[in-house]
Amino acid sequence: MDEEEKEKAKVKWIIQKALSHKGLWLTSEEKAKEYFRQAELLRKAIRDLMDGLQRTYELTEVEAINIINGCYISDYVSKYRKLKEIADKEKRKKRKTKWKLVYHKKK
């Protein structure tokens, strides 16, 4: 295909695209900038959600990003469920040991 044929094919594609267009035409930079501003607000809201996840559940940044994006959720829940079980078990051990010490001292 030589350059002239490529140009004709390109023009044909543009005409077909224009004729098949069913939506509104984006002809205003202001409209495009408004969508950009809305996207900026969404990015800020997502960042705030991510920060909230990190602070509330003491997650790493990568974990929070992945959860916001819907990735590895069951892996993280499983990880922290296991860590909580270990922590709870250790707390029970300490309470039991403390109780034994207090109980024996009163005798």
C-alpha cells in the first residue's frame, strides 16, 4: 500500500467514524477540562479511602492500593484474620499467666 492509498484509507475511516457517531460531539475544551477536574476529585477521594484503610486497619500502602483496586482481598483478610487469632491467643496466655501470679500471691 503506497502513501496515497494509506491516505485514502485514513480519510475513508474518518468519514465512516463520523457518520456512525451516535453520541454528543466533544467540541469544547471546557467540557473536557470539567471531566478532568471531576477525575481529580475522584483521585483525591480514592486517596482518602486508601489513607483511611491504612490508618484504621494498619495496612501497608500496597495492601490498601490493592484492596481499593479489588485485588488480593481474600488473601489480606486471611492474613489479618490469622494474625488476629495469634494475637488473641497470646493475650489469653498473658491473662492466664497474670491471673496465676495474682491468684498465687493472695494465698
